[in-house]
Amino acid sequence: MAWFSKKPRLIAPADLDVDEKQRSRMQGLWAKCEACDEIVYRQEVEKILNVCPACGYHMAWPARTRLAAVLDPGSFQELDSNLAPQDAIGFVDSKRYRDRLKSTAKAVGETDAFISGVGRIEGHQVSIGCFVFEFMGGSMGSVVGEKVTRVFERAHDQNCSAVIFSASGGARMQEGIFSLMQLAKTSAALARFRSVRKPYISIMLHPTTGGVAASFAWLGDVILAEPKALIGFAGPRVIEQTIRQKLPEGFQRSEFLLDHGMIDAIVQRKDLRQKLGQLLGLMG
Ligand SMILES: [Zn+2]
């Protein structure tokens, strides 16, 4: 699990002769594009929604910033923020799950890997949620599953559309069977929501994998994705080892999935709010 919680390393330009203290300050100022290795000024990139100015790569984008950018200004009302995870099975790996939860909450500033609530997109009422990938790789435990369920239940009760941004490594293994049960629970809540005949728009971010891809993320009436997002159930390495074949170029990336009819559209981050408004207007 360790690689899920790793934050992108920020690299200061190597040719600058700076001492350690200054270097750590520099690391906060500069970010390195994972795709093209371009060193970019963090403030400038934030202005253009964390998209690399050199190659257009969509870098990680904080969940709260994303929600604020997509929703009508001031319309977001966060709900269920009182839900906090429990260590139901007393799980211990390299450290105790309860300690991991505490330290992750402190480092990330969220109680679990999902933010949910209600708001409006271009005037359309939505029940909305977004994964926090920084929190244990956006893994889905009982709290994430419950919050996703409530997104659909609220959309059902308020007769409005549902929108979910997914970015997840899958089920949270530290919660064992309680984590796996969330696949069925969220899918059942979505099935009940269908009776109000409002759209559920699923937006898959980089990466959307495992139990999240295998449940509600791929059950959207409309499925959108960000460019070059890794989307799939098992990772490409696991599949290659299992089938003993080399996978085709671009396998499990948004562009490949669009070509094969698995998603409906790839939307640039800057166009997403307008695209969602358009879809909700047509279908909501
Ligand atoms: Zn780049």
C-alpha cells in the first residue's frame, strides 16, 4: 500500500546552488511534470488548474479545489463530514490501521478519502462527491462507501442528478470484508436512485482502479474521464503476469478506453464545468 500514499515529489532545479533549507522552500515553489519532466512554477500551474503548460498532462488536483471550480460559487454544502473510520478488525500491517488513520488525517487534513455534499452546476442542483486520493490512495472503506451511498440516496430524495469524481486504488484492504461489501452497497444505492430517472455522471480521474472502477464508477449513465487517466480493475503489470502477453500501447488509459467504447468522452479539465452543465441541462 505504501506507494498509494506517496505524494508527488517536488524537485527544485538542480543547477541552483542552494543550501538544504532554501532547497526545501524551493521544492514548495516548483513542481515537476510526471509526463514530460518539465519543471514548472507551482503558482503558475495552479492558475491553469494543475495542467502542465508544456505537454497538457493533467496533474493531481486537490478535491476541494476541484469541487469549488466545478460547482457554482458558494453553492457547495458539505455533508456527512462527521463520519469517521473505525478499525473494525484490528488490522496491523507495518503499523496499526488506527495509527495510520490518525497520521494520514493529520497529514492530509481530511477524516477519510471522500468529500460529499450538495451544490449546483450552472444552476442545476446536484448531489456530488469527490475522492481524496491523498488519503490512503483514495481507498474505499466503510466511510467512503457510506458517503458514496448517501450521494445516491440524497439524489433520490431530492430528485436531482448525481455526480461523482473517482480517483482510487480500490478497496481498503485494512478493513477486510467491510471494504469489499461497499461494492455491493454503493451499487445497490445507485440502483434505487435509478427510479427517479435523473442522470448519474461518473468522472474518472487518474487513477480509477480496483473496487471503485468495478462498482459505481463504471455504472454512470455518462462516464467521462480526464486525459491519460489510468482506468481499470487490475493494474497492467498484474494482467501481463497473468496472461503472459505484452499489453498494447496505451492500455487502460482514457484514450484507449474511449477507442474501445468503455467511456463516453475525455474532457479537458478547463472544459469540465461547462460540459457537466450541458449534460445536466440535456438529461436532468
Ligand atoms: Zn508536462
